[in-house]
Amino acid sequence: MRKFTVVVISVFFMAACAAAQMANTRFDIPRNEMYIGYAFEQSQTSGISKLSGGDVDVDSTSLNGVAFEYAHYMQDHLGFILDLAHESNSKVDSTGIKLTHSSYMAGPAYRVHHWGFFSASVHGMGGVEHSVFTSPQSGQGNFSIVYDSWSGAAAVGATVDGNLSPHVGVRLAQVDYVYTHHYSSNQNTFRYSGGVVFRF
């Protein structure tokens, strides 16, 4: 997965460099936007450490997955977004714990006027997040215990896009701070996403 991440980031970087050589012309960006891309989340493990008896030997873990987003701008700047994301790690630490996060959020967004190739936006979102972690147990039958948690979720973040045309762009970075409360513990999470944007 690490090699895949490096390749994806490299492709985005090269696309940005190539498109930046184009004429610095301005164009109108459509009001509807669909985005899909790779998502990376750095998640704390304090909650699952408590439930598993303190056996987790790391303070945080990296989750990899996918993010989908739909945005509609009612005016040139102000709009709303719907954000869906799913990230997981099949082996959080040496004990073999598996952790999965799925989030469903929506909220207002503000799109800044673009500057030629680049455009940016900021947003705030609220919703829910579903967290599941599976803890393997040694002994009879080598069974696993599954812990399931739903929590309210809140996020604030910003995006930077490279505009290849009025209808296609590359999301160079979407950075979000996500707050949730799982397994009797507050979770302060950093999430990065990058991918392709289609506008219509």
C-alpha cells in the first residue's frame, strides 16, 4: 500500500507541474462537483487499547482507503458538500488487530475564486462515523473479538485543486481535522485525500 501511495502522489505532482505550464487563463467552473480519490487517515489507538486490555503497542495507526464527495455551489462561492470515506488497516500492530473507519458527513463549503490553474475551498462538516476493530484471541480455536462503535463526527478542512479544464481537475490535497468519540475515548484524527474532480 505504501508503494501505491507514492505512485498516486507522484502522478498528482507530475500532472500539476505539466498543467502549470499551460497558459494562465481563467474560466468559469461549474457549480456541481464530484470527487473520488485515495484517503489516508492517522488514527489514535487509545480507545481500542483500553478495550483490548492495553495490549496495543502503538499510540496511533495509519489507515488507507477511498473518499467520495459531492458538492453543489448555489452561488459562485457558497455551497454544501456530502462526504463519504472508508479507511482500514488489516494489522494495526504486532498483535494483528484490524481497524476500519467509515464516515458519512455533510456541511457548508466556501469556494475561493481560482487563480488560473489552482483553486481552493474550505468546509465544515458533521455526521457520523462507524468504527470496527477486530482483536484476535489466542487459545481455544484462535477466535477473534469484534468491537463495533458508532459516533458523531465533526470535521473542518480545506482543499487545493489543479484545474485541467472547466470540467476536470486534480485534487492535489484535501486536508481535514476529524473529531469523533469511540470506545470511551476522544479521537482527534488527521485525514489527507487526493484524487480526481469532475465538474458539471
